[in-house]
Amino acid sequence: PGSRVLDIGCATGRETILLAKSGAQVTGLDIAADMLQKAQRDYPSLTFKEGDADALPFSAQQFDAVFSSMALQWSDDPATAMPEIARVLKPGGRAQLAIMVAGSFHELIQARSVAGLPESVNTLPQSLVWEKAACQAGFHVVKSTVETYTEHFDGIRSLLHSITKAGAGLSDSGHAQHSFTRNSLKALEKAFCTAPDGTLPLTYHVLQISLER
């Protein structure tokens, strides 16, 4: 209670409000202006700011803690994002981060190969790359684990949409999802190894890392 907390990648503020209910003074940060507008409408008592995790719009040593859930995979480079998080934290400050890492979406990668379609999921860094960047930024790694989650989708469109929302950067040679032709979508869905219930599985590997400055 009373701690100043930064929520990086707050989107519509779903976690930001939970942090605030613990008594913390929370600032939500996101790069998407439309997400922030909704967050501010829904939670007018909270503070939200537009900005990029790779260039945080805050002065040094402004926060007691940093929280981020499934957002830092948008970062261009762990070696840029981690020093920024360290910079805005006070000495002794903590960071609790959940970051999608390499190995995610292997079902989609395999299906695209079988369908003869080019790879289109952005390369995600290994968990060790994030850990190394954290250490180089001056953090002490308190705890680091990689957890695996599998979601199931009724069709290929909803699956691809979920990846775009997660920040994995799905595209066809730089084009957005809508550039897929109807035939390529059908071929991709047919190439998927379906679950016993007929749904399309998609696996995420998420680094859960606790850091201390």
C-alpha cells in the first residue's frame, strides 16, 4: 500500500485496477491510444499514459515496482527494455514480468510449413536472452521460470487474431492478417494437427521473472 507501481502494457487496465485495489499508486502505460482511452473511461481514478517500453516516458527512480503481463514481447530488444525498467525503478525496487518467449506457437509454424506458406511469426527471444539483459541492466534475478499454456480455438481466424493481440507480429511478408487469401486460410487450417475435440491448439511459453534492482 502506498507504493508507486508502473504497469507496462496495461491495455484496457484489467490488471492495473487490481494493482490499485491493493493500495498501490498505479500508472498504466501502453503504446495503443485506443486501449488507453477505454482504460481511462472505465477507471477514471487511475493514471494512464501513452508510451513505449523501449523508451519509458518517466524520470529516473520514479517507481517502487514495475509489473508487466504479456506485453514485453512487443519490445524491439530485451537489451533496450531491461535498462529502461531498471532506470525508472528506485534502488531496491522490484519488477514482476511475464514475457512470451521462443518456442511459442510451434503448432502454427508446423502447419504453415506443411501448407507451403512462408513463416510469418516474429522471432521471439529465448528466456535466457531476457535473463542476461536483466543482469546486464543491474538486476538481481530473484526467480525465473518458463510456464507453458495451451489455448484451443474453433477456427483459424480466431487463432490468428489471438496471436496479433498477443504481440507476436503475425503477417504475410509484412502484410496484416487480412492479406491472407481464402484459399491460404483454408490450407493453413487443414494443415493443423487438431486436438481430439476438433479444436486447433496453440501453445505459449511464458517467462515469469522476478527481479530486484
